[in-house]
Amino acid sequence: MNATATSPHVLMPGAYPEWDMAPMQAAYTLHRLWEAPDRQAFIAEHAPHIRAVATRGELGANAELIAALPKLELIACYGVGTDGIDLAACRARGIRVSNTPDVLNGDVADLAVGLTLALQRRIPAGDRFVRSGAWANGGMPLTRRVFGQRIGIAGFGRIGSTIARRLSGFDVELGYFSRTPKQDSQHRHFASLPAMADWCDVLIVILPGGEATRGIVNAEVLQALGPKGWLVNVSRGTTVDEGALLQALEARAIAGAALDVFLNEPRIDPRFAALDNVVLHPHHGSGTEQTRRAMGELVRRNLEAHFAGQPLVTPVA
């Protein structure tokens, strides 16, 4: 049950973990859009009362949804990426937006390092090799070592710099691609992504999503990475030209890829499953209980601050 009949009305396009749903249900009148058989009718029925949307990064809130909610004041995003939220529509109506930065930096950085190791040391293949009994017939083929390599990080914000700190213990040479050099970084800066791809052995992508970065890892970048180069993507599926990537992987024009993100998730292109030079992961960069609890708490704190007339804890500009 909700706390009171007059508690603020919040629309949820998708569910949160139960440890978040219970306190939110106690504080707000929740409208569970994902359960509605007719979503348009559901929104039309409840739109006059809805003051906030509590969404997830991959679900976002598009212009159509925003336009359908005349009393909307806040979109609180469970996730750091806001490329699924129409920020221009929010600005035009003075709708506030919050997300959950920082609390997931460490998890995504850990996964980026883990995927790099899994890809080059072929850890999933090694697991299959032992389970299948093939080890009894001879040793596993040799793999590639990580230490001593050049690793380029595309995107050097909160998460990119955390990845660099994690990798600094691996005796690698680090470079990064960003619009401007970071004055507090001793690593090599690249203003050109193809130039960094040509320089590095491993390209880790942690760029934000959105139109500005759509397909930025394109055929030119993959060609520069070359047949001895490796790609790790823990950002958004949109940042990589997936058609060009599949063609490069199938032709062995790059050595391999480890991917946590894809286009059309979770129904990804079936061509990936046929490849033996990829490590595939189900968009789970922040997928630890500790971080997901922290993300949910931050969403609730932003909702509480908004309805109390206070500044948001983590506002999106």
C-alpha cells in the first residue's frame, strides 16, 4: 500500500529491485507502466496526476512520453547514462533530471579490466576447454599477455579515469581519447580516435551514448586497430558501428572483442554467437548487489529532495 492517498504520483516504465520497490511503494503512488496491457491508455488515465518518472538508463523517457505528462516535474534515472532521456524536451518545460553517477564507477571499471583479461587470456575458452575434457588430449593454445601492452581508453570521465587507475597496476602504457587533455593526467592524450586506435593494442570504449558518439568506433577506427588489436566496449552499443565490427571480427581484421553492450539489447545480432574471437556479456557493468543498492538509494534521495523542495542530490545539467 502507498503511504497516503495524497502521496506524489510516480510513473515507472520498468521495475527496480524489490529492495527499492518496497520503500518507493511506501512513499509514493506508483504507476507500473510495464504491467499495463495498453500503455497508451494507462498513461492517458494517470497522466493528470504524475509528477515524476522513475526510469532506468536503458528505458529512458522519450519526447512522446514527456509530452503526455503535463504535470511532470522530475525524471529520476536509475543509471548514469541519460542518452535515452530527451533532455531538450526537459529543458523546454523546466523538467528536472537526475541520474546516479559515481556509485557505479568502480564496478564498470572492474568489468572493463575483467573483460580485457578474459578476452586476451581466453578465460571463457579455457573454462570450456577443461569442462569438455579436451585438456586430456593436449594443452590449450597459447594466449596473449596483458601486461606490457598499450591500452587506449576512449572517454576519460569518471569511469574512464577509474579504469586507468585499475590498469596502472598491470604495467601497461596508457593513453586516452577525449576532446581536451586532462591536466591532472600523466597519460598520453589523443585528440583523434583513429590515431589512438593505431597506437594501442587494446581499445577500451567508455564514451557516453547519444548522437554525438553514435558509431564513433567505425570502420576507420577498426582498421587502425588492425588484426593484432582488441576492442572492449563497456559504454553503449550505439558507440560502435556494429555492422563494421561484425565484419571486422568475421574477417579477422581485428584480433577480437569483449562486449558488455550491443544494439537491440537483449535480442542481439545472432552473428556474435557464431564467433570464437569474442567475449559476450549481458550489459552488466554495474551489476553487483552493492552498487545496485547504492543506485536505488540515490534515485530515492533525488525523489525525496525534489518533493521536499530541496536541490537534487545528483542533478543532470
